[in-house]
Amino acid sequence: MRWSIDIKHSAETAERVLATLRDLGVPPTPQAYLIWYTHLSGGNPALSRLIRLLAADADEFSEQRCNELYERFFAAQDQARAVQGSSEAFEAIVERVGARMVATADDTAAYGAALTDVSSDLAEKVDARRLMALVGDLQGRTEAMQAHARELKAELERSGQEIETLRTDLANVRRAAYTDQLTGLGNRKLFDEVIRQQVAEVEEGGEPLALLIADIDHFKKFNDDHGHQVGDVVLRLVASKLRASLKGRDTVARYGGEEFAIILPRTAATAAAGLAEQLRKEIATSRIVLRKAERDLGVITLSIGVSVFQPGESVESFFERADRALYRAKHEGRNRVVYDDRTGHPSTANEQHQIEMVED
């Protein structure tokens, strides 16, 4: 990243950022501000190239798009800093406990030597005065050892609590790295990792593996008609329905924009097609009404492409077959399931619509 240290230039860039966000109708969140400040100040050429490409394609820069750009260009840096901070904190704990252990070991060695000296003295005849002196010295050393033991115990307890906090923080960082901010589903990074892991397991164990790629039909028009905030509500609603319909071993991720990817381990073609049709119907039979605004948004539908892993093929081929099936579902009229395994296409029935009330 390259940043200007000129106060006047920085202030002018900040004003341009706020004006740009205002024109786009995007709230000036820290993520959105960083994206546009970096772009307008020329701080990241790769980011600027992508923004220009999106603009050339007339892709609207919604808050959702800004969050996606932030996750792509900046989230990894945030996570790396968090991991580095945790690593440094853990190193400090280890050094502190190690120093305490060394000090305790030295005290223990000195105490052992004192016991040896007392034992040697007692092997000879000693008078009462000498015996009292030995007992007093040994009592003092024993009390010192007890104090050191208590300090070590307290240090270990404190360090244990700090390590547990670090473990929780790292778990949260990892969870955030694999979670889509808007929907709470897994993100593309999680999908890429899980699909490769599952393909490797299938190649070794031979169990079936299915993949669904689902896309919300006419979502861009829906955003244009109702606004991106309402579009975000719909994305969260669809995500929650997908999550609720899947089993614990399945993985659902927001692959990008209005597209979702679902990995189904130990699922053959017929079962995958049946689940896809179930998901399609679950979405298509819900009529969405914004409760507060009393606005009827109509029906949201999904097009879904399905593929089943073929032994020996690449992850890329596996995904592309599902993606091509999704494209055919879109081309053949949307609101339907198409799968790649040459077993036919499920029909799309007309369903009665239940009302799905959501907050706007």
C-alpha cells in the first residue's frame, strides 16, 4: 500500500471519498471508506484495476460489493495482524512462565542442597543451640519454597487463562476468515478449502460426493426495483432457508453475489437432485412481504445446477459441470433444477405461495 503523507492531499482525498460514497448511496462504513480512499489515493493498483473493470461492466458499487472488495483485499491483512499479535502474546507467556520455572528450579536446587547440609550436620553430634539454628534455617527455607510454589501456581493459573483467551481469539479470527459477513454462511474461501478436502477423501474412500450451485433468479432487477438493503434482506432469508434444510455434514457457502454453493458428502445423484428440488420449492413457495413497510416483494426463485463427482476428475471440472448445469437452468427458463449426470431434468410445478414476513 502507498499512502500520501501530505495533509492537504489526504484531506482532499477524504472529501472525494465521502462524496463518492454519498453519490453511490453507500454508508461510509470503515470498510467502504478504506476501499475508496485506497482507490482514489492510488494506494493499491490491483484494487483500482478491478474497480475500473466493474465500472466498465456497469456493476453497481453497493455496500455488499464494498464488503466483498474489502474481504478480498484487506481482510487477510487484518487476520494476519491478529494472528501475529496472538503469536507475540503467546511467546511472551511462554517466556514469562519459563523464567518463573527456571527461578523455581534454582530455588529447589538450593533447598535440596540445604537439606543435604542439614542431614550431614545431623549425622554428627550437635548441641541444642546448633540444632535450634538448623531448625530455624530450614523453616525459613521451607517457607520461602512454599511462597515460590504459590507464586508458580498463580503464574500458571494466570497463564492458563491468558492462553484460553488467545485460543478463543484465534478461533474467532479463523471463523471470521471463513464467514460471509452478510449472510453468516461460509464464504468462498471456506468453499474452496472444503471442496478440495472432500474430493481428496472421495478419491481415497470412494463414497459419492455431490455439488449444487444455486443462483437467485433476476436478482439484479430485484435490487434495482427495491434497493440493495432489501436485496440484503432477501440474501439473508435465502441463506437461512438453505442452512436450515441441510444436514450437519453438508457445507453451504455464499460463493459470490447472489450465488450459493452446497457440498453434499456421501450423496448420490438421485438424492442430490431430490434435495435440490426440495430447496427450490422451499424458496419458490414463499411470498416475501416486508412487515414494517407493508410491501409485497413477490416471489424469489432459485435456479440450481447439480453435479456428482466422477473419479479422477479435477476439482475445477467438478465445479464447472455444476456451473454449466446452472447456466442451462437459467437458459431454460429459471426456477428449475438441472443436473449434469444424464438422468433427466426434474419438472417445475406451480405451487401455492405462503407469506414469508421479513423485517426491512
